Amino acid sequence: MRTFQELASSFLLYLQLEKNYSDHTIEFYKKDLDEYLMFITEQRIDLHTVSYFDARLYLTKLYNKNLAKKSIARKTSSIRSFYKWLLREQYVKENPFALVALPKKEQKLPQFLYEEEVTALFKSVDTSTPLGKRDLALLEILYGTGIRVSECCGMKLKDIDFSLGTILVHGKGKKDRYVPFGKYAGDALHIYINDARNELT
């Protein structure tokens, strides 16, 4: 029967040659496998007989180290992939990590600007230049509609309906929607289109 180290080496070689993983990624896998070997050695269990309960215990120990959820998810995913390969190569009969739920990624709170920062941002635009007129129009659209920067970049002149005060926004997944804009955005767009656009194209 092949040892853990021998199987781990074959798995890493598989990642390198067949999956074409980078050396940096393979180093992470190696580190995760080394830590897992320490765990099963401490628990006095064999690689081939690890159960779902043992897998849950390993996850608990990772949590107890106060690691970031992203690190725990990566380490668990590494061992799951290892067992998936072992199962495919018929070294084990089941993957004890197959049903272990990975921790959800931490959701960062959306960043926002305070009123003073918004005011300073608008005041920083030099509207005496064509570029400044364009920048002000962009700021007014982004601030007044809440559309994404990528959506704003994809906006065409034909998408703007001044009579209705709306913009046809082309979102992700080819999902189009009409978004209303206010007087400030409309005025800034008019000034940019009439006074500056031709000079910048």
C-alpha cells in the first residue's frame, strides 16, 4: 500500500502535468496536504479510512485556528480535490470531504462616499475644459442613477432619451433596463454633447 507522501506526490504531479496548475498554486496544495497529514497522524487514523465525521473534525480544527473563511475554504477544497483524485485512481472507496460544506465567503460592506466627499469630488472637476465637461457628465450619471461604471462605459448616445429622461442600460448577461436620470445629469449631458463631445472625438 502506497504511503500518504507517495500519493500526495503523485497527486501534485497530476496537478502540474494534467491540470497545468502554476508552481505557486501547487505550493499551496502541498502545504495544505502537509497540514492534513499532521491532522490524521495526530488523530491516529488512516488516509483510506477517514470518515465524514473525521472530515468535519478537521474543518472544526481549522475554524479553531481563527483562520479567515477564505483560507479555510481553500484548505478544505484542496483536500476534497485530493480525495476526488484518490477515488478516481481507486485508492479509496469514498470521498469523506464530498459532503463537507465550504464556509461562505465573507461579504464586505459596500463602500460609499460621505456628502462632503461627494461635494469635493464634483468641485474638483474643471468644467472650463472639454474633458472636464465630459467628466462632470459621467459623475452626474453615476451619482444620479447608481449604474455600474462598466455600464456607464458601454453607454451610447442613442441609449439616452432626453424627452423621457431615461437611459437604456446594457447590464450583465445581456439584461437591458431603462434607468431614469434627473435634471443635473441631463444638464451635464447636454453641455457635454453640445459643447465638448466633438472636440474629444
